[in-house]
Amino acid sequence: MIDVVFQLLIFFIVVLKQQDVLSRLEVMRPAAQADVRLPGLEILVYNQTRFGGEGFSLMGRQVPLGELDARFSRLSAYDKGMGVTVKCSADSLHANLVKVLDVCAKHELMNISVLSM
């Protein structure tokens, strides 16, 4: 009888499907005032299907994520306290914002502002 209970317990532990709580989080991006200009680098995260490319723009120039990573590597060697402003379009993917923030964290850039347009 005890063996059957243990086998059922193991069966239910293996078959039990955990719900992924993190994939269902509601994320609200802060809204920006009209024409906000902050010192430092300005990155635009936009909907990549509309304009082509990966969906990133650095100082008004479209760049792939790898180039963004390389530029941050060089710039962070000079000043880790540099300000970074990340502006997101309303229809951009949240995953692209997370990629940019991951690159900033990789290079220890912590003075980051995130705005929605």
C-alpha cells in the first residue's frame, strides 16, 4: 500500500505542470512628456516590422544589437556613470527593451531612464 502511494506521489510530481508566473506579468511603461531631452546616450526601441532591422536606434542611427553592445563596451570603459535614455515606441516588443537593458547591465551602466513615446 505504501509503495502504491509513493508511486502515485512520484507520478503526480513528474506530471504536474508548473505555471510560468513571470511570462504573465503585466508591464506598464512610464509615459513621457513632450520632447524630453536628457543628457547622455539616447536609444530608440521601435517596432522592427515597420522599419526593418532589429528595432534599435542609437542617437538617431539604426544599429543592430551587436553593434550596440560593442559601442557600450567602448563607452563604459570611459564613464560608467554616463546617462542612457531608452525611448520605446508604443508598439515595440518588450523583449527588445529587455535586450537593451541587459546590454546596459552587462557593461555596468546604471544611470538609465526608460520612456514611452
